[in-house]
Amino acid sequence: MPSTPDASHTGHTGHTGHTGHTGHTGHTGHTGHTGHAGHAAWRIAVEASEGLVTAGARPVYALPSFRGSFYLRPAASLAGFALSFPLPSPAPSPGELTWEAVELGAGGSPREVAGQGSLRLGRRLAFAPVSGRCVEVPGGRSGRPYLKIMLVTRLPLALRWPPPAWHRLRPATLRLFTEIRPALER
């Protein structure tokens, strides 16, 4: 699976940081094209991000940080992503879950996305459907539009993680909630 979508029609926003820490601004990424609403640079709103692993309705792990990129089409629809989540201890070495998807298509409505994603934990690689939503919010406190993103996948048993789900032979679910906001202009 390629790690980046066709750059001729997508923008890019990158990030390294921690979720759930108010005040942390993260790393600003730059779009390949103006992309959406005249913004050339975007940032992931770390303070508004949350990763969660659940087994059924029961939370198993909160993923407090991630790094990676979201790929946006010029109309601000989500084309794909490449994300890495450091895992809580004790976790199998290397202790990082990588989740990627490219060429996401429209789901049941224009704001829904769907496609196939890959998940890697060490040398274990598995594939699973990805679904979610990418919704433009007209303007927040800054008055500038931004994007809310929610992504969901199941963690295949082939990853052998998380242990509570793997030992019961029931796949867990990974959910990510985040926002992408226009970067502050200098």
C-alpha cells in the first residue's frame, strides 16, 4: 500500500505532539495546494484530539499521543492519513501502532469517508475497513472554518493487541477524534 496519495490533488497537514494537553499547538504542516477556504497551512488541534481503544463498549486504552499526517483534497474532503500511536506499557516492542489509509472514498453521505486501512504493530501487518466523518465547521472563536474528523477501525486479531481483546478472541475498536484548524499566520 502506498504511503501517500497522489499529491497532484491533495493537501497535507502534519503533526507531532500529544493529545489531551491543553495549550500544546503541535507542528504546523503545509498543504501542497491552497486546498480549502484559502488556507495554505493547517495544524492538528491537539487539545481537541482523542484516541481510544475499546473492547465492545468497554474502554481498554486511551491513546494520549499520536503523530502523523492527514491528506486533504482541495475541497477539504479527507483523502487519507498516516498516523502512529505510541502504545501504553506494557506493550509489545516496538510499542507503536501505525495506522494508514489512502484513497478514502465517500461513504453514505458527502461528509462520510470509507476505505481500507493498514495497521502495523512491529512486524505484524493487518488490513481492516476504515470509516468516519470529516465535517467542515463554519467558524469557531477565530471565525475561520476548520475540520472535525472522526475515524474508526477494528483492530484485527492478527495484531495480537490489545491483550484483553486478543485473549478473548474478540477484535477491539480504535477510534480517533481530532480537528484540523488553519495555522496561525505569522
